[in-house]
Amino acid sequence: MSAELLNGSRLAQRVRSQIRRSLKKLKFTPGLAVVQVGNDPASTLYIKHKQRDCEKVHFHSEVHRLPADISQETLIEHIEVLNARPDIHGMLVQMPLPDGIDKAVVIDRIAPHKDADGLNPVNLGNLLINRERVTPCTPTGIIRLIELSGEKIEGKHAVCVGRSPLVGKPVGLMLLNRNATVTYCHSRTADLKVETQKADILVVAIGRTEFITADMVKPGAIVIDVGINHVDGRAVGDVRFEDVKEVAGFITPVPGGVGPMTRAMLLANTLKLAIGG
């Protein structure tokens, strides 16, 4: 029997509906600012999606487009101005940044109480000590999708294939904070198949097209595919969907799985920052 689909697009709609209801209790409009350096086409497209999402929940949104040759010092000055603005409650700097600008230094300068992406070291540090407040958007969306399955996280064996600071590491910590037993796998893992076959929850974020095959998946597992790879004009995940869905218990599609939830969690983080929660 085919796996049950974890529909991220539908769940994101529910999240936006909850946010709109919460806004009725506020006497102000939450504001989100996105800083884009240069004109990377993919970044421009992502930002348009974020603007539309803000419109759907009636947030104030701003896009600050800066030239690709901007100095790191000037970019940081721009961030500091946004840090000081009371009408901007959340902000993010769209990646990638041009060569010559240190991504880590830029993220460090976003005030923790305005860090809509949840990537400032203060917010990541709180995640490490199980004091979650504003958490990275994609991992938070993944947790919500796992919860959508109705399966408990506690006591499960979770395997994260990928250890990036954006997805792999923080989602593993969030699963650990919910009492899962967590294994991290990466390019140096000796026998990846042996590890993935143990997973009750398998999170795949490695950027390799259809890398995870059916024989690598435990029957009945929850499979979360974070990958977005473009092949012949279509989006394809890191999981061989058609084969794996015949083995897994639950699976996310690509597109329509993790992506919509990542953007929905950006809105949820902005609301949380706005109300000081």
C-alpha cells in the first residue's frame, strides 16, 4: 500500500489561516523585511513568493534590494537600521551573498529578536539547550509535517541525511529535544544504507537527485524529502518518490511538501517576534 502523503501546501494554508486569526487580536501590523544583495534570479523568485505570502496574511513587507558590489560594512549598516526600526519585527538576508561578503558575520549582526530565519547564534544556541523560541524555518516546517502524520516523535529513531547548519543540524536537535534518538549521516558515513534502514523518521537534505531509494528505507517510515533539484524543467527531490512511497508509511512530495512549510514558518516566526513570544 502506498504511503500517506504529507501535504505541505495544505498544511501551510492552515498555518496562514491561524496567523490571520491571531492578527485580529493585535493593534498593529507585523512587518517583515527581506534584504537582497545582487539580482540572483532564484533569490528574486523566492522573495516574490515570500511577498505574496505576506499579502495573504496581511503583513507589512519590504524588500531592500542592494547592489552586488556593496561592501560588507555598508550592508551591515543597512541591517543595523532595520534592527532599530520599530515597525519591522522580523528580517532576513536572502542567500546567497556575493563573493567577498562573510555570510556568518552578516547573520550575526541581525538582532536575535528580529531574526525571522532563526539562524542568529543566539537563537541557534537556545535550540541547543532546548530553550526553543525562534527556530530555523525549514526544520520547524519539518517538525510540523512529522506531527501531521499523527505519529509520536518521542522514542523514535530519527536519521538526518545531511548536516548543514540550515537544515540537517537544527532539525536533528529539534527531534532530540522531542525525545527522539537521532543519528546524523553525511558524505563520510561508512555505510549509509545500514543507517537509513534503521530510521523510523528519515529526513533527507543532501541535494542529490533521487539519491534515497526504496531499499534504503525502513517499511512504514516517515520520509521527509527536503531536496529541490531541477531536472528537465521539473522539481525533483533527494528521494526516489515513486519507489519509496511503496515502502514508507508517510512521505512528503516535491514540490508541495517542505517548501511551502518553510515559507509558512517564516510568517509564524515573524508573528512570534512581533508579539514578543
